[in-house]
Amino acid sequence: MTRTRYRIGVMFSTTGSYSVVARSMLNGALLAFDEINARSDTVQLEPVVVNPNGDLACYRSLSQDLLKSGIRHVVGCYTSSSRKEVIPCFEKFDGMLWYPSHYEGFESSDNVVYTGAAPNQHVLPLVDYLATRVGKRAFCVGSNYIWAWENNRIFREALIARGGTVLAERYLSVGDTEVDQVIAAIIEQRPDFVFNNLIGTSAYAFFRAFRAACRARGIDQATEIPVASCTLSEPELPEIGPDAVEGHLSSSVYFSSLKSGENAAFVDAYTQSFPDGPVSSADAESSYIAVKLLASALSQAGTDDARKVRAAVADQRLHAPQGDVRIDRQTFHAWLTPRIGRSTAGGQFEVLLESREPIAPDPYLVQSSPRFASAMRSPHLKVVQS
């Protein structure tokens, strides 16, 4: 059978302040390309890889270059600011961005397919876990851009609806590692937990310095003031370092420690393909999912026309490493399986709770709660480990 060849853009900042996660995302995408090209009878995909180096202007110019060259589909972007920067390019040139990162929601574009978690799949389950098992007094920190602003807003409103309170919010520029003032404020306030939306090098510096500051004061940080995130993943744990890596909470739809045949095969193939790392992560798996769904949609559509591929992708189903995944026809976000994990000294996450099944995406939180006027209706999670 003749295979149709398509050029696919791949755009991740594999250098810069959040390069560790971005490199794992690139690896996940490349693994999917290799598997598709080895097994598909209908399509052959040629990845065209570009690196914006974390520069928003570069994201925009590289997107234009890819689309003007005839490429119709691009898998890429990690930060919400980069996604916001490039969407007008895809709308102008009628291309499709396959966005494989968890994000803050409250967005919809006919030119984007979202394979990462929406807020009801990562923020609300974390609020539920913290309010019922940890406490209701939060201190929020984050990198100074849309992801942290919106995630903290959603978290604050959801926590207040549960009878909790946010004592303070603090923001640092992306890449800023001067965290002592923020840490002093946290220790003075003594919240029940810290909700962390710092990314990249800022987050790693915070985890190390916060653990050291608490230890110097006789505070068991992991149990007395735990840090909870919707971003922390396996490739980042070595960046934190052995003295501060254990005991952090993360809300995610995937952890590489999941026990399933699909995940074992994924982790094994990933490790063999990229022995120098970074290790697999939720964002790597989401990139893998994006390429796999794109290939299936291209095969069904028989063309790379953005409109026809978008129509076809809603018919696809994937037995992914995290479990069953499909794209919601109304929102073009993915059905995903929420989980809560806790980091270990060995650089993994032990899964504490998980949803019994994939959860429908609700990017505008219109189904999860009408502006948080009532109690959160987050996914029913079963206890895996206490």
C-alpha cells in the first residue's frame, strides 16, 4: 500500500529556563513519529523540528515560517504565553496547533487541538485533595505570566468555595531564582500548604531553598507545609536535587510509575530511544498522544487539510500510557484520567489517588461548577495509597 507523506512541525524550546520539560516533550513526539513510520500502512510523517529558545517573538516567527512552507500541522508549545503568541498565526494561515501541555483553560480555537489537561482535570482534583486531607489555608506562588495568574485565580475561587482561604500570592519573573523573600513570607504566614505555579529554574530554586529554610528552623517541610503543583514532573525531580526532592504533591493525568502494559511499553521504548534523558513525563506522554492522534486523523481524512483533519480527530480513540484517551467533539480537548502523586527520593511519583475512568474536559468550568457558586464537583478519586 502506498503511504502518503506529510511534513509536521515540531516546536519546543529545548534550550532556555524550562528546557528540561520541553526536551522531554520533544522526545515523546519523536518516539511517536518513529512508531508511526515503522508501523503505519497509510501515512509517513516527517518531523520538522524548530527551537524557539523560550523567546515569544521566535515562537511567532517560526510558526509563520513553518506554515508558509506548506506545513499544516504543528505539535508544540509548553507555556501558555507561547501558545497565545502563535494562535493568531495558525488562524491566519489556517493551520492546526496540537498543544500538548496542561493549561489554565478558558480558551477555544478552531485551530487548536488540546491534548493536555484542562483545569477540571488537574486544578479541581488538587483542590479537593488538599481541602479534605491537608488543610484550607494556602499560600500561592507562581511565575509571572498567564498560566500562574489564571491557575491561581481558579484555585483561589475553588478553595474559597470549599471554605478555605488564600493567605497571599507572590509572583516571580520566568527564570528568576531569587526566592528568599517569598520563602520568608511563607514561613511567617505558616499556611497549611503552598500552591506552586513556578516553572523551570525558578521552581527548582524554590524547592531547594524552601526545604533548606524550613530545615534550618526545625520545620518538617514535606509534612508541615507541603508544596503542591500542577506542573511538577519526573524530569524536573533531578533538577531539584536529592536534599529536597521527596514529598512534593503533584496533580497530573500521567506518572511514569503507572502500572499498565501500555505504560510499561511506552517507558521502555522511551528509555531505549533516549537513554540520556530527560525521563518521560506527563508532557512527554501528551506530546506522544498528540502525534498518535494526528496520524490517525490524517489517515482517516486522507489529506492534511486542517478542517478535515480536525473533523476526523474526534472519531479517534487511543489506548495511551495513562489509559483511554479521546478528543471531545465539542471542545477539542482530551478526555483524560486525573491523578494525585507524591514525589519520592528515587525520582518518581507514588500515586495516591486516581480517577476510576477518563474525565470529560471542561475548559470553561461550566459543568464542573457555575463560577464556583456551589461545592466543587471534581472527579471521584479512589485511594491508591495513603
